Amino acid sequence: MTVLDAGCGTGLVFAQLVPSLIPADAYTGIDIAGPMLEIARRDFPAGRFEHGDLYDLHFADGSFDAVVCFEVLGHLPDICGALAEMIRVARSVVLFTVWPADGGVAEEAEETGGRRALHRRFPEDYVTAEISRAAPGLDLSVTVTGLGAYHGFAVVKP
């Protein structure tokens, strides 16, 4: 099984997957933040960590069996474009989490390392609508699970 970790940050998902679930050469992590990638490469030298933009993934359609994306979409101004790209490069499944909200999309800023970062929370119906908008014409199966402070989504491709 090949896995793309979209928004891999410092490599924490790599540490959970490799080598217990997949070999190192089956994992690819991408992130837009250079400093995060430096930490991942330093701490996990066996991993493949590349610079990448969730809105424009540089991989062919169906390049990975699974795409995972944890605690990332809430930092993006538009999740539809990122979802479309993750669905495009996944062969089978996209697994991701969001911070949940009641009612509409809740937006605030958070301080991280002296920088202000976007922090968005989403209601379940908003995310499922964005999934449909991201993959028009595809008959996707979507499962939602509460994961403590997160909602987890599994998008299975036909």
C-alpha cells in the first residue's frame, strides 16, 4: 500500500505508519512549510518528505492507494480545491480530519510560533457538500466518525 501524507508537518504520521504498517518506501509526505519539512527529514531520514501544495499536487491521477490529511484543512481558506486534489491522486481512499463546528463554518486565528494562523471549524454537512463539489460525477462513499476533538472522514473511491 502506498500512502501520501498531505500536510505531513514534522513527520508524526510517518512515525505512526512506518515500519509497523507500511515500509518507508511506500510513504510520501508533502508540506508547504520548509521548516516543518526540515524537522521531518532530520527526525525521520528514511522518509520521503517533499515540498508540495495541496491545491496543486505534482502527482499523476491515482498515484497513491491512500491519501491521509490530519489537522490540515482547517488552516486553508478553501478546502474544496485541496479535497479535489487529494481525491484525484488517491486510487482507493482519502482519510482526513477537521475540527467540527455547530451551525456554519467558524473561523478564527490562532498564534503558533509567533505567527497568526487560520483556524477553521466545519459542520459535517458543509464538508460532505465540499466533497461532492470537489469530485463531481464520482459516486463516492463517505463515512464520518467523531474522534474526540475532530471529525474523521473516509472518502472511498469507486
